Amino acid sequence: MSKDPVIVWFKNDLRIADNPCLIEAIKNQEQVLPVFIWDPEAEAPWQPGAASRLWLHHSLEKLDKDLQGNLVLMHGNSEKCIQQIIKDTNASKIYWSYRYEPKLYQRDQSLKNQLN
């Protein structure tokens, strides 16, 4: 098992029960660093409306409670935030579920290529 933490990047799948990324990270590593990045610009021009933001707020509160207060919340460009977390923590791996909206999928592919 790795001594360095691994990142589990939560996106729209804000659950711990039956979360494939979280399960895989826990199964293979010692220390999991759960992260959520609020990056509304990445979803432009379809940024979340008021009802979606309210749902997100309550879902993140519940997720943080389920993770015993260990959820790292960040705001900004997702790629820059992930790079900063890796630099700050020396994380050895990152797990995430893809988003299939074309712009977000392309961002994830770009980040994957950078990290490999």
C-alpha cells in the first residue's frame, strides 16, 4: 500500500455508498483524500441555476458529514486545483468518474494526459 494519499475527485456522484471510485481507492490505498471542486465556468454556458446550487450545497454538506468532515472543498479551475492538491499532498493517484458532456469530457481527457 502507498504511503502517499490518493485523491478521490467527487463531481456529480456525491455518495459514499456504492461509489466505484471511492471503493477502488479504499481497496487499494491507505489514505484517501476526498475532494470536490466548484468550477462553474467549466460548465459554461450551462452553469447550474439556483435550484441546482441549493441541491449541491445540501449534498456536499451530507457528503462531508458522511466523510467525517474530511471533504476538501475548492473553488476555481478544476485542472489547476487538482495540480495544486497533488503538489501540496504528494498524492500518488487520482480517481474520478467521467462527465460525458463534451466540454467536461475533453477537460478530463486533457487532465488525464497531463497526469500520465
